[in-house]
Amino acid sequence: MVSNPEVSDRDTLNTGSMVDEGIVIIDFGSQYSHLIARRARELKVYSEVVSASSTWEGVTQRIIPKGVILSGGPASVYEADAPLVPDWVFDHHLPALGICYGMQALVHQLGGQVAPGEKREYGSAALSRENAGQSPQSLFQDLPDSFQVWMSHGDRVDVLPPGFTSLAHTENSANAAISNGAGIFGLQFHPEVQHTPLGQTILENFLFRVCACRGAWTPESFVADSIHRIRRQVGTGRVICALSGGVDSSVAAVLLHRAIGDNLTCIFVNNGLLRKGEAEQVQETYRQNLGLNLRYVDAAQRFLSRLEGVTDPEVKRKAIGEEFIRVFEEAAAELTDTDFLAQGTLYPDVIESETPENRASARIKTHHNVGGLPDYMKLALVEPLRYLYKDEVREVGLELGLPREIVLRQPFPGPGLAIRIIGAVTPEKLAILRECDWIVLDEVEKAGLYEDIWQSFAVLSDSRTVGVMGDYRTYGYVCAIRAVSSNDAMTADWVRLPYEVLARISSRIVNEVSGVNRVVYDITSKPPGTIEWE
């Protein structure tokens, strides 16, 4: 049996096994850094985003880099304290692709000169290749002599470092693409965005022609690697898994069951913040369909007491996260020699919560299973999905043979309905919101739109408005409807629901749900908003 003293450095327990090939994206603060990682993964090449302060030892705990991509960023390389390319990139002679600021950092550190541009260059630009018939290491293989790219910069490269040549130019950038002919490239434009239509081909050429990646990172390989990783971390220890009924915790639970079998106990906590009928549905699905060892804990009153009078969203999330851990610790104490707590934490959770592994990112909100965790826990964490995006989790779920209705289930936040109630959470508001939310999902499903929408749900605002029903004045809550499309929750756009669907939702809510007399539709994308209201 493994020994697990209380731990405070949670991240050291989640380094996992080494990926035998991959690409490291060094984040200089660009809004597109994780989009670069997404593009590499779409090509079946594993990628991770690290900060510019990362060390070689830290990076190689999880990945053997075949190359490095340097992101853009808001800084100017000639300013004091501007972030620089880590020395290990040059020391280990890794192929490198600098994008925007990343290119300027390479130029600055290798002996060239970067200066403020006389004219800023934002938006679409026509890129023309120099000596189009020649392309060192084929970065521009299969691309035309001229094509559209997306620019977003104010500085420019005035003097190239020794050994570098220009590969392409735009009207405003004489050095829009550069190379030293030995595996180091710089692009002033952004190949990772959709506004550079041929950008994915450039990234593909870098990954396969320059870095010699195989493109072998698939759901099948991830499952095999995860099982190995779990067995190595857990050993003969026993694990309890926080099972919510969503795709993330479901995939995590099935992976764990494949790896350690009966040493896994799944615990489903009814925190009183679930949707209508969810507690009963989850128990039936996992006990009967998946054969998991499931324990049910009714802690509804405990969570509601903890949330009484709490209105700040961050305090809500932290309170719920802490209470979850305490519930699990108590449940584990009733089991024999439990050592680990498993969670379905995903990469976007880590990114938005600003953990030690992504300090370049600003904290947007604390996720209850990341930043909401207490500093000291009796259980060590097992998070097999920590470096996956949501759509990748769905692919893994299908690979594992999970039922389609689980794999394609719309995401539901760990803090549950608490962050869909603006202001204090009360039993009255929960009852109102459950009914509103059930109507939204019912009408979306009836319209055949459920699988086409990332998330669709109701939000209960803290505002009341005057209305009239029959001959009587009403003073009820405002219910907001939210429906968004997304691939990974990092960005999202609001769904153009048919008017007839919105009309049915609105009519049913005001007629069937006591306490609500007005319905509005949220048409905010992410950014600038987030998917959830809190």
C-alpha cells in the first residue's frame, strides 16, 4: 500500500508519464497561445503550453520536445524585463518557429535588431515569397507564391541576425518570414488563426518536415498511455473518483477502472445544486450500464448551509470546491486505505484558474476542482484528463466505448446551479431555476438541436421586474437563456436559436414556473463574456 502524507504542492503529483514526441509552445502572453496548441493537436501531434520562465527539467517531465513554437505577445523585446526565449531552446538545438513576438525575440537574442515600426500592421495582408522556388526545409511547401496572412504587430525586424535570410515580405514588413536554414524560422504573421487560410499548412510543414513528427497522438494512444500513467502513479493504492455524471468525470472513471479495477470507488455527491432528476439518473446510469462501484452521498443541506448569504462568484466557487474535498475525505475515511482522489479536470480549467504551470495566463475565474481546492489535502490527486480539451475528451470517451448520450452530454459546471443563480443561493431560487433549466433543455432536445449546441441552459438573475398576468400585477425574477457553440470552451459564440424555439421556451417558463415573469436571451460571445454568468 502506498503512503500519502498531506500534500500542499498538488501539481507535483500530476506530472504523469512522458510523451515520446511533442511540441512545446512557449507562451509570451498571446491571446492565441492555446490556439497554437489546438492546431498542433488537430494534426495529431501532442503539444503543451509553458511559460517563458519554464526550465528544461520541468518541460521534459512530461514531454520529449521535437520542436518549439514561440507565441506572440504584447511586449516589445527592446524594453526592460521583456520575456525572452529560454536558453534551453538554443542549448538543445531544437527546431523553433517564432510567431510575431516570438520571431522578434529570436531576432533580438540572436544578434538582429527590432525597432518600433513606422506604421502598425493589423489585419489581412498579402504575403509574397522571396525566391519562391526555394524553401529552406520546406516551411512553405505546397503553398503559392503569394497568399493572405493575418498581421497584428507594431514593431518590426530591421536587421536580421547573422545567417538569416528573408523568406517573404508584405507591403509593410520587409522581413515577414525568415530562416537561418538550420531549423529556426520566424513569421511576423499569425498562421494559427483562421484569418490566415493557409496557416495550417505552414504549421503542418513545420511539424512534419522540419521537426519530423510522426503524428501518432490519437485517442487510442492516449488511452494506452493513460492506463500506464495511472498504474505508475497509483500503484496498489486505492482511489475514489469524484463522479458528477458529466463526460469529464465519466471518462476519467472508466480510464481508472480499466487501469486499477476494483481499487476504484466512485463517489457521487448530491450537493443540492444539481438539475432536475439528475441525482436519480446518474445513479442508474453508472451502476447498471457501466458496472462501476458507486457510492451516493446526500450532502445537499451541507452545501446550502455553506453557501448561505454568499453572493461573490469566486467565494461561491471556492466554498464549493473546499466542501467537495471535505465530503470526499470523510467518504474516504469510511473506506479501507484510500490514498487518491480522482477528478475530471481539463486543460481549460487549468488555464483559466491560473495554476503554477501557466503563470502567463491571467486568472479568469477559479474552477472548483483547480483553484478552488484547499491548499492542504489528505488525498493525492489523480487527474488523467488534465491536459485535454473537451472535444479530445469526447473522442477518448468514444474510444473507451462509453454510451453516446454520456459522451455527447452538454457540459455542466462543477459548482452546478450555484453559479447560474446571481446573488445568494436559496432553496426557493434553486427550485425556480431547476424548472426553467429543464424547460430549456426539453425544448432544445425537441427541436433536434441538443447535439449541435455546446451548452444550453437557464440563468436566474437577481433582478425582479413588473409584469401582468391576467388582471394582476406581478413582480417576478428575470430568467436569462444562454446557448453557445464551441469546440473546447476557450472561445464560444452565441447560438442563433430559431425564434419559434425561443418563443416556446419563453412561453413555457412564464406560464409553468411560478416566480418568473420575464425571459431574456443572452447574445454575448466569449470573449468578452464567459460561458457561465459567474
